[in-house]
Amino acid sequence: MNRSLFRLFIILSFMTPQSNGQDTSAVHWYRAGGIGLLTAGGFVYGHALNTNLWWKGEKSGFHFNWQEDWTYALGSDKFGHFFFPYMASQVYSGLFQWSGFSRNTSLWLGSSLAFSYQTYIEIKDGFSKQWGFSWGDFAANTLGAVYPLLEEEYPPLKNFRFKMSFSPSERFRNNSHSVIFDDYESTYDWISIDIYNLLPQKAKPYWSPYLNIALGHSVKRLDAPEGGHHEFFLALDWNLDAFQIQNEYLRAVQKIIGFYRLPSPAVKIYPGVVWYGVRF
């Protein structure tokens, strides 16, 4: 995940009121122009940062990375490749609706921008001798970018929200990485399931609409000789969408916080069983 663009979309999300979903043809072009300028600035900054961090090594002809596509970080990077365009697509959709575009147009524009940026990154990787174009990354990028469109076409998918959380790993505390975003051992990936919405009507009184069940994943000991191992978790999760907030700017804050899994009780179910209090 490109952390510079991650920060940009967080900033954009906080400045974006959430549309009520109604279509409108009254486009505010000054807002759309502002989005374009911020996007162009973020793109230039992201390109410069990636050039310095990832693409400054030896160049090569365009090639594919077949050997390490699914072994690098035990494949845990694929969720990041899914999550960034998943988040960016939704943020951009909200921005375009705020600018007056219809909901359908906004969804397509948001998905297209998220897909285009991630594809550009993969193509640039293809000319780096160290990295190469990754079909696995490309597939994850594509799925993340189009997922909001799939949700619109198949509404039951809206019951499954994707989130991230971070908890400093041992190697991060030993200064292995300067930024926690870059440490896969400190990163936890989650699928948050809206249990209340999935329950039959008769069962709804027995479950709170404010609580989801989340399935989590992380990796540990990636630097060990044996190559590390996966970890899986089961946890409660806060369903922020259930809180009815009227102020449009506060709804924007609610939206961006919803991408992060807030601390709550969790249990590690593999390897071994470990019960936690409020964590992650």
C-alpha cells in the first residue's frame, strides 16, 4: 500500500460530506476541479516517494514476478493491495457525489481512478529488476477497486466490510521499520460481518445492531529461518454504520473511522488459542 496516498485519502475523507445517495445533475465544477488538483498533487507526490523508496534500484525490461508473487510476506500484502483501492474508490465516490455527480457516475469514477492508479504502480514495478509486475497484486487491486460496484449490484455484499488495524510487533519495536504501515507483522486484516442485518427478523431482538463479528488475519516471524506463520482471529467489532448521524461532515468522519477496526475483545484461534481483552 502506498502510504502517501493512504494519508491523502484520509485527508480527503475528512473534508467530504457524505451524500444521501440521490442523483443530481447540478455539478459543482469548482469542487470537481479541487478534487482534480488534489489528486494530481497526490499522484506527483506518490510517484516521487515511490521512486525514492521502491524504484531507485536497478532497472530492467518489463517483466513479470512469478517466483515471489504469493510467497512474499506469506501473501499478506495482497490484502493491502485490495484494501487501498477499496478505500480509495469509496472516498472518491463520496467526493464526486459531493461535487454533484450522480451516485452511479460517482461509483464508476471512483472505481476507475482507484484502478488506474494501482495499475500504474504495477506497470512501474514491471520495469524494476527487484520487483516485476505481479498478477496477484493486480488481481487484488482490481477486486478492491470494483468492490463498491459489486456491492451496488449485489446488495448482500454490503454486509461484509473490510478493515485494517495496527498493533506494534516485536520487530517494529526493535526499529525494523520507520512506519508501522510498512510492517506486515504489525498489520491486522479484518472482514467485519453485519450479523444483525443477516439475521432473520425473529432473531434480531437477540443481537445488537451495533456489534459485528470480525475475522482477522496477520503474520508473524517473517524473518525466521522457517519463513514465518499465519495467525487468525475471531473478534467483536463495532458497527459504526448503525449509528444514525445527521451532520454530513460528522458522517464523513464516521465513514473514514469505519475503515479502521477499533479495539474490542478478540481471540486468536490459530496457532493456538489466546484470549485478549480489548485489543487491536
